Amino acid sequence: MIEILQWTTLAACGLVALARIPSAVRGKNRTLFYIFALMTLAILLSIEGPYVAIDRALGGLNVANLILRLVIFAAIYFLGIRITRGFGATDAYRLITGRIGMAVLGLTSLTVVAVFLMMDTQGSSVGMTAVASRNAANAPLIAYYGAAGRAYPAYVSLALLPAMARAVTSTLPVLVRVGAFLLGTGSVAVALTLFFPFYPPDWGATAKFVINYSAVLCFVFGLALIGLAGLLYGKSAPRPKTSTEK
């Protein structure tokens, strides 16, 4: 089940990224291409086979996992900018791109890199599961590393939620409201990752995989629906600004 969800999510992100190439080449909606391209890379680095192959090529020190964390940060940053600009959510936009938002991004990025450098990371292991059990010092560091990696995406997602709630209850076209609902659902899923350390042990890794990949799929299909709405309603009468507009 997990592998099916992983490869399905990878295919969905990859196909949408490929579909955005012509527009990106023309200089139109390049942010969308960046989002889907980064999501595709992040999913690829989350799957065991590709992860191990790429990491071994980089020296077998789990550098691929560090790259994954930073790619997720970049993807969620561009996603936040795209959504807040599109929906005219100036308050959320300031939270993401203002001093507070950039401080959170800088602090979490530095923490992720610093903690990574403090660990013994030898031996390619997707999710760095083997690294955690290598020695007593690694176990708490892995916990801090994971917490820092989840903090920034959760921050952006929580900043987006009010705007998505307003869009869902607005008079925007149905496709846009459904897209906003999916984006909001994805944001809630990302926020739930903050509580991973407190989940019951018997839930195992399955619940975490489902939450992570459900969030990605909600973002992908939410943006796709809003893009479709742009094609259908782009020439219609004036309406509140949505993320279908640049």
C-alpha cells in the first residue's frame, strides 16, 4: 500500500510538472512549475530505491535526506507565495515572506543542517531509520532533526489555513472553492506532522506515510483544480482574485 501511494504521488507530481514546462518556458506561471518540480524531487527522494541509489552516488552519508528536507522547505515556500498571492491573502503573505517568516525559514534551515552535521550519518537509509539506532548519541539528534524538518512546513501551512477557510466559504467559482478545500486539507495534514512524536507506537510508519502523501496529493489536486478554474473562468466577469491569476 505504501509503495503504491508513493509511486502514485510521484507520478501525479511528475506529470503536472511536465505539463507546466511549456508555460514556464514562455515565462507564464513559473512558480507553479517550481512547486511541482520540487514536489517531484521530494517524493523521489522519499522512495527507498531512488533514495539509496542517489545517496550512494553522493557518498553514502544520507546527504540525500538533507537535500530532501531543504527541497521540502523550498517547495512549501513557493507554495505559500503562490497561494497567498493568488487569493489576495496579504496577512498570510506577510507571515511567510516578512521578517518573521524569513526568520523561521532561516532558523529551521540552519538547525536542520547543524543537527545533520552533528550525527554519524554513514550508510544510506531512507528516512535515516538505521542512523537513529546506530549509537546512543544519534537517537535524540534524529528526533531534533525531524522536528526541525517538520517545523517550517507546518508554520507555512498554519499561515495558509485562514485564507483557505475564507475561500471555501466565499462566492468564488465552485472549482476554486473545492481547490481551496483541498489546499486547506493538505495544510491541516502538514500541521498534523508536528505531533508525530506523540502518535501511539502501534500506529507505526503507515500513519505517517498516509498523512505526508495525502498532504502532497491534496496540494497537487487543489492547485490543479484552481488551474482548471482559471481556464474555464479566466474570461468571465470580474470576480475576487484567485490563484488562477498571476
